Amino acid sequence: MEPITLATARLTLRALATADVDAVYRACQDGAIQRWTTVPCPYRRADAEYFVNKVCPEGWRQGTEFTFGAVDTPGNGVLVAAISLSVRATRTAELGFWTAAEYRGRGLMTEAVGAVTRWGFTRIPLDRIFWRAEVGNTASRATALRAGFVPEGTERAGILNNGVRRDCWVAALLPTDVGLPSTDAYVPARTPAARPAPAPGTA
């Protein structure tokens, strides 16, 4: 698939380019990104070059991982974040993202997630996008919930980070959650009705 560009009120979402290597390298020096994501630690400039020039374009070419760089459109046009959809099973993808430290707290990533997930549902197309983050990553969790993701529980040993398996929170977004049709039919499981408690002396 050829890379495409999306636009929101405050962001331009486009494929990363060689000119973004320095910005990616600087952003990934942040301790929170190194602690909560699976980027290499320590993060070298060679890691940024490999990610931008090899991993990202290859993902687009193969249709397996669609990574966008989020550029602050009304501002000075700098790269403020990265967001990706990694295709897993049939019409299912995992959402991943990070935001540069100085641009957090403005709702920019929530805005980006809305645009990228809608594109994923309508153009790939996907029937389920899931998000995972290590238990304790409350900032990432808050972004996912603001974007409409529905919590589904905790996955034990779900994330391998720097050689250590850790439990992670899991949430998912379906096209029907945002008013879009599903490609495949979806029949939710019925939740059994709660049985009334027996009357005293009849149990």
C-alpha cells in the first residue's frame, strides 16, 4: 500500500521520512517512552534511522504496519508523535503510539487515534483494533479510553519489554463503536441474566 496523509484540526498525519530521524531520536530519549514502550534502551540515533528508513517504509510496502508521524500543523510543523497500526489476524490490528514529552497533555494523541482508527476501519479495512499497555501506564490508558476503546481486562505476561514479560491492560475499538459498519458479521456473546438470590430457608 502506498503511504497516505490524514489531517485533523491540529495535526497532519503522514509517513515518516528521513528528515524526521533527528526528531524521532530526540523524542525517544525521554525516560517515559523508554520505560513504557518497547523502543530500544538506550535509544541510539542508529535506532531512529533504522525505524524511519527501514521499518516504517517496509511496513507500508507489505501492508503489515502502517506508521504515521504526527506533525503540529498550526504550530511550527515539527514532529510531535508517532502512531501505528500493526496488522495481526484477519482484519485485526494493534494500535501503538508515543508522544514527545513537551507535547503531552493537549489531547493531540487522542485526536490522532481518532483519525487513524477511522482510516483503519474504512480503508484497510479492519473489524477490530486493540490497544495494549503495561499495567501502570495510566497516561496511555487514558488516551485509549478517551478515544473510545473499551477495556477488556488484563493479559498476563502479555508484553515482552527488554527481556522481561509484564502484565498488560487490553482494550479494543470496533467499527460499530464509532458508528461504522463491520466487514464481517459480529454477534456479541449474551451475558447470562443474574439469578435471583434464594429466599431464606429455601436454598
